Amino acid sequence: MLKIGKVAVVPNLILAPISGVTDTYFRRLVKRLGGCGLLYSEMISAEGLCRQHSKTLSYLKFVSEEKPLTVQLYGFDPARMAEAARLVEKTGADMVDINMGCPTPKVVRHGSGAALMRDLDRAEKIITRVKERTSIPLTVKMRAGWSQNTPNYLEVARRAAASGADAICFHPRTKSQRLSGAADWSLITELREALSIPVIGNGDIATPYDALRMEAETGCQGIMVGRAAIKNPWLFRQVRDLAQGKQVYIPSLEERKKFILDYLSLAQRGEEDPRIALAKGKRVVIYLSRKLPQTTLFRRRLNAARSIHQLTEIVEEFFYRLLYEYSSSGELPYQGLSSEGIPPI
């Protein structure tokens, strides 16, 4: 069991924040599949929350089904970050997270995200002020450093813990690496041994085997999954199955179709602007149809859709055709299997 402050995370598997994907609709559906102990919101601007921007406030939407939930904030001003964290606590979120790892230029050029990895005094002030203004657990999501020449993760994490952080979520790549190269899991081991607060490992988990291997090799108390989970939301259940010695669960095409259609339905009902619902729906459909055959024409049709209703019809027709071919051939229409016998989705 992973415990962050007073919040128990059971199991210790966590959905990472992914901008444009891990909204309230996606999170609800992941939770229903089982195996995920903690959900993270999309990254939210502290300045936008303080100014009460309607679009920013929409990122705060969640329902009780998603709890425990961590809301992730980014910003560079300690006072604004503290005020935003106070607003997060008022919503009933279980935890607040400070993003110190996002490498996106539009974030770092204003001194937020991974830029805080090279401004430790400011980072420390932010953590201290947030801790002073809130009573919910505080986590920090960070990288190994700004570049390979400045790997200061140990100093950053120690100062974060001393300033009040209840856990560290660590992606062992630098800002300059972004998502290239390999995540150096040995750094997770080093960080876990250096801290008295929990360390959540993140990076390069593509299969359930990877998740258990990270836990075994590093001793990290929690495991966060991002890109793999948005392509395969069943991954959390698969990790649980593998840990319990069960046959790893493989979702059927019908289940994949149902996840997509459920998402489209939730987005259509939940978004006031149908254009936003459509854009969200297209992203999720593309992620969930990866590695399936005959997707070239399918994606062209997706891009041409002008409503959720059209999108739903396109999805239903696509899966109907695949299911017909599957029943005729007797072979699951995935484009190959991974070395572990799991569809590489």
C-alpha cells in the first residue's frame, strides 16, 4: 500500500496527467476498469485558476467516482500557486501536485514546469507557501534535471521534502531529453534510498511486466503510467492480474468499442461547447484505435467528422467491420503481439 499523507492509494498504480486526454470522462472510465489506485488531473494553470478563467476552471471538473484524485498545478509565483492550491482544496480534491517536470516551451519559458528545476529557491518558496495554505497532501512531480549536465534531482527532492512535500513523483529523464532516450530507473532507486517520503516511479512503462519490474528493481512505493495507459486503459488491471499470478487480461474489440463510445457519450453530455466535445472525442478515438488494422481511411473519416453523432457512427461502423472479419477469420485483428504476448497498444 502507498500512503501519501493521510491518503491511502490502493493499489499503488497511478494514472499520470496527460494534457488533452486525462479529463474527467477518461478518468471515470479508467477507474471503472479497475486496478488504478490514484488519478491525476490534467496540468492546470495556477494563474488561470486565480483569474477564474472559464476554460481553466473546466479542468477542475470531477465526480466522486474519481476519488482519490490529485489536481496538478503549474506556475512560477509562490503566492498565486498557494492561492490556486487553496481553491483546489475547496473543490474536495484529495491532493495537490506541483508540476516541476513539464518540458513544453510555452510552460518553461515563463519559469514554470521543468524551469523550476534550475530555480530551486523559487521552487522551495512555492512548496512552502502551498503547504502553509492547504491541509491536503502535497506531491511534486519532477525530472532528473534541466539537462544531462545538471542532474540535480537529489537536491531538488531533498529540498522539496524539507519544505513539506509528502511524496515525490519522479520521471528520470531531463528536461532536454523530453521523451527521447531511455528513462534511467537507477536514479529512482537512488532517490528512494535518499528520501524518507514515498517516491513514485514514472517513465518507460509500456506493459504490465514493465510496471512490476520497475517496482522490483527500484523499490519505489508507487508506479505512475502515462502514455501506455491512454493507449491501453486496461493496463492497470493487467498489472494486478500479473502480480496475482493470473492470466493477463486482454480486452476484446467489443470492450474497446464500448470504452470509446462511453467516452463520446460522457463528453457530449458534459461539455457545453460541442466543438470541445468533438475535439476531445477525436483524440481519444485515435489513441484507442492504435495498432488496429485498416485505420488509414478510418482516421481520415474521423478528421472529417463535424459532430459527436457523426464520430459515433464512424466508430460503430469501423468496429462492426473489424468484428465481422474477426468472426470470419478467427484471428484477433491486431498488428502483431509484443514479446510478452500482449497487443502493443
